[in-house]
Amino acid sequence: MITRAMVALVRKDLYLYRWLIVGTLVGGMLALWLSDLDGNVSLAGHILLVTAIVVLGVILAVHGPLSERQAQSYSFVLSLPVSIGQAAAARVLGSLSGFLLAWAPLLLVVLTLHDGPSGELAWFVGLMVFLLANFGLLLALTVLGRNELWSVTGIVVSNTAVPLFQLLALPALTRGADGELAWTPQLFLTLSGLLLAAALALGLALLFTSRRDVS
Amino acid sequence: MEAALELQGVSKRYRYFSLEPLSLSLQPGQILGLVGPAGAGKSTLLRLILGLVHADAGQIRVLGQPMPTAQALAKADVGYVSRDMGLFGSATLDWHMRWVASIYPGWDEALAQRLLKHFALHPGQRARQLSSGERMKALLLLTLARRPRLLLLDEPTSGLDPVARQEILGELLAVVEDPARTVLLSSHHTQDIERICDRIAFLDRGRLVADDDTDSYLQRWRRLSLDLPVDGVLPDVAGTVELRRDGRSAVLLTADYQPTLEAALSAAGITVHQSQRLTLEEIFVASVMQHRQERGE
């Protein structure tokens, strides 16, 4: 059940990171516009898009909990009428909402820009969904983690996974029978699996967090 | 009447520290001071009460609610302020006030505004710009304006300058005048505790050493300067904690002073030169040392 205090905690995250969300949205739009142009400018657009979304994810998932730990405002949060599990759930909801507020409009623009059954759309959607799942896994790790080492590990793994997926996995997953970019069953399967894994990881992280002491 | 706070056989074991089974009950309106040296387990106890830490054994009920299972419900009527607590650095105090008010339907805006003035805080100031004294005042404002029935304060005046400390103590003295308000104040400032609390518990190395009314401590603990008779015999005195003899002079520290004691000593040929009350700090130190001695620590 979502309580009044949990809603307030989600609002708090959205308020504290409002400029980051707006900045990502603006940067992402600019990146998508660039990616629609030709040559190296298009490549720069792709890189900028991925960077903007990854930075948003890292700050929401890692910087938020770390700064709360450093400023000891987490202690203040737990003085409110929330259980440890509810506070963790509110953190997940807040971070996820912040991420989706930038990610969803960007996906909408992707769908609009690359209208039609083009293979390019499959590549973009594949990348966007991967970035969402990657954020979910990073968030699960930081919710579960009790110190900076977990966060650093999460950032390293997450940031390594993005170019690997983009350069190695995504081209293979979107290669149609004729060698052109296309929607493929493997792409659907992989993305569904990643989203499921992220949802499962978040669920388990919340379960463990609600049952342990606050350090 | 239902206890505001009830602990029965509560214990918690860490690798290098353990809180031994502890039972404590706090009735509505009582102001309990928890005194102990650093590392005594005061913060652990408060975290257990708040449900932030799971007890290994025992039961905790806060305002009738079992902890930690019903912590969200119980905490609606509990205010908790700790010296380690912080606010959201980039948000202003005004934002914090509006934010907390949105969670608590009983938010007392008039009290919040009064405290804002009294503490000379600026609503537009960002939390990261607050000094430690201002931060503590802001936390106290955000907590008191919720009108909690139970107030848990973990070393709220620790590390503050004397002026900020007096301002906070002054406000706490106003709070404890409300008979419906129950307060548990942890501190190693015995003077603060003595001023505010009507009951005091001493905690040392995870053990509850003593728990009594403030007046009772001050009445029971005495330092007696004695002149012994020629034979130097001193009868057993109840509650003797320490006895120092120097020829026919002696200084006796008792934890069980009765008004009849001086007459009894006179009857035994002993002259009581001076009967001196102890400060709470002296009582605390003597209690802890006696307890450690009894345990062979």
C-alpha cells in the first residue's frame, strides 16, 4: 500500500532532481535531433543520447542514496511514518519516476522520428529499453548495497554493459535475414528478459532491505 | 493507563557490542533521561525503539504498537531527533516545512512559525548552509510542529555552542510542560538531563545500571565527612559505595541515605561534619564505577 509519507518521499526525489530531469530531457531531444542528421553528427547524437540517459540513471540511482547517507538525511526520512521497507520502496518509485519522466518522452520522440516499420526504430527502441533495464539493475544494486563499493561496482558494470550492448549485442540482435536492421524475435526475447531481470532484482532488493537493520 | 513505551527483555548483539536484556516502561507524560558514556548503547536503544534495528530478543511496544512490525503506524505519533540527523542539502527550510506538513495532518503551522522566529531561522536558507546549531534547531522545529505524543531525542545538544544549547533546552523545557507529552532524552550532559527530566536511567556498556526518579537520586546519594570514635569502628552503613579512611577521619559515599542515618551515626559516637549532596554527574560516575566493580570489569 502506498501511504501519504511514501508519496511525499517520491515527490521529494522529483523535486530534488527536477533540473537534472529537465536537463536530460533537453539534452536527449538535442541528441535525437542530431542523430537524425547525417555522418559524424549522427554518431555524436547517439553518443550524447546514451550519455544523457546513463548520467541521469547514475545520479538518480547512486548519487541520491549516497548523498542522503553523507548528509544523514536518510535518518530524517526514517523518522517519518514509514517502515524501512516503505522507505526503500519510495526510493525505488522516486528514482524510477524521475528516470521515466525523461526516458518516456525521449522514447516517444524516437517512435515519432523513426515512424514506420524501419529497422532503425528497432535499434533505437532496443537501446532505450536496454538503458531502462540497465538503470533498474543499477538501482537494485544501490538499494541493496550498504557502502560506496557497491555503488562504484554498479557504475562500472553498468557503464561497461552499455557500450558492449550497443556495439556487440544490439547489431546482432537487430540483424534481419537480409542482413539489414530489423525487428527480430531475439531482440524481443532479450529485452523482455532484461526487463524481467531488472524487475526481479528490484523486488529482491526491496525484500532484503525491508528485513534488515539500518546501518 | 497504557504505557507510552514498553520494553521487555530487549537485547541486541553486534560483533563488538551487545545490549544486554533490558526492560523499561515509560508512562504518558514522563520525561526520562538516558545517561551513559559514549558507546553505552543509548543510540542503539533509541534505534530499537524506533524500529530501525531489529531486536535479537524481547518485545518493544511504542504507543501500544508492536515494533518494528507496526513502526509506520507508531511513528505517526513519534518525533525523533538525533545529533547525527541531516536534512536535504539543496532544499530550503521553507520547503522542508511544507513537505513535512504535507505528511502530518496535525501539523501546527502557528508553532512552526513561532519556533522559526524564536530560533532565528530563515525559511529561504538551504539546509546545507545551516550551522550544526541551526540544523538541530531546524530539526527540532520540524519535529515539534508535528505535535508528537512521544519525543525521542538522541543527544540533541551534543557539540553545540552554549547559546544554541540553551535555546534548544529552553524549548524542550516548554515541551515537557505539556503533561500529554512523553519524552525520552539521551545525553551525556547530566546538567541538561537534570534540568529537564523527572526520571533518569543510567546505561553503561550495554547494561541498565540504574533507573529512578531524579529527586530520589539526589536525595539518596550523599557524601558524609565523618569523625570516627577512638576505637575507629564504623558500623555498616546501608548503600555504601565508597569509603576512604584517614586515621580517625573518613569520607563515606552512600547511595541509600536516610534522614535517620546521621542520628544513628551519632549514637555510635561518630560525628558527621558534613552531609553533602552529589551532583547528577557524580552520581552517574559513582553508579557506573560501582556497577563495573560489582561485575569485576
